[in-house]
Amino acid sequence: MLSWVVTFLIIALVAGLLGFAGIAGASIEIAKVVFFIAIALFLISAVVSLARGRGNV
């Protein structure tokens, strides 16, 4: 999932350099959303792992 963040970030940077402001803005927003979803899923996974008694995250 974090590879998607990097992909959309690269698309946004390239589109920004070429002057496509709409595509760059949309790609940045998508990258932000995917990044926060990945962080949320990681935190949920860590909490569930700790609740089950497994100390390794």
C-alpha cells in the first residue's frame, strides 16, 4: 500500500513539473489518503497483535 503512495507522489511531482496542476493536486490528495489508510491499518494491526498476547509487531 505504501508503494501506491510513492507512485501517486511521483505522478504528482511529474505532473507538477509539466504544469498539469489538476492532475498533480488530485495525485497528492490520493497519496495522502492512501498514506493515512496505511498508517491506520498498521496501528490496528499492532493493537490487535498486542491484544492477542503476541509481543512481536
